[in-house]
Amino acid sequence: MNASIEIKILDQRLREWGLPQYQTALAAAIDLMACIDAPLTLKPQEPAILIPTGIALHMNSVNLCAVILPRSGLGHKKGLVLGNSAGLIDADYTAQCFISAWNRNPAGSGLDITINPGDRIAQMLFLPVVRPDFVVVDEFTASSDRGAGGFGSTGVDR
């Protein structure tokens, strides 16, 4: 699915650093940069901080959304994750996008994370959106093998 999305550059340094882009031909998401004015140190377990991306989007389609996700290497190796797990950008949101950055390392570990201006610290994935019509029923029209089984109902030892 190809789509056109308008991007507004709010931080002119992105014109020097490079616009958010796919890093490889088969990459699923674009990298987002920290548009901050000075290095920022995140201490372990302190509250998440909103970091500007320097961009705003206009998807203008009921069939699209964007999700901000952590970069897997930074999360696994350094402990830099998103304070809200993932950030959802609705198609009609046109203000600046922010990254909720959090240092998940143990408190007192001394494993500070320093983010510098222009660092690629998160990624944005564009996804199709399905908006189904809801039909209220007293009973479902079909059954499933799982039925009403909840967490762990299919086994947890595999």
C-alpha cells in the first residue's frame, strides 16, 4: 500500500542532519531524531521525558496511522525505551510528534543514557487502519476452538 503523507519540517537542523528516512531498502520504519538543543542525560527509572522530533505529519486518511516505537538496539543494549511503550499518531494529528523517552535500567545502576542533538532514538512505522462496524449480539454467530479461555488457556509451557 503506497500513500502520500505530508511532512512539515519544524526544526531546520533536519535539513542538515537529513530528513527522517528508511535506513535500508527493506526497513519497515523511518528513524526519528532527537531535536534537542543540548545533550540530555536520562537517569535510570526517572520519569519519561518528551523529546521533540522536529516534524509534523498530515496523513489525512482514515486508513492510516503511525506508531512510534523504540529502536531495538538502543532498547536492548542501552535500556532506552519509550515511556508509553508505543506512541500512536492518528491521521488527523498535525502538531509536532514527540518521543516519550525513558531509561529502563535499574535505579542506582549508574547506567545513564545521554542523548545528543540529532541522535536517532526511535522509529516511526506507518500502518493501515481497519475501522469495523460493530454489531451488538446476544450470542456470537460462530464458535472458536479457544472459546472464552483467557490468559494461559492454551498453555504456557511452550
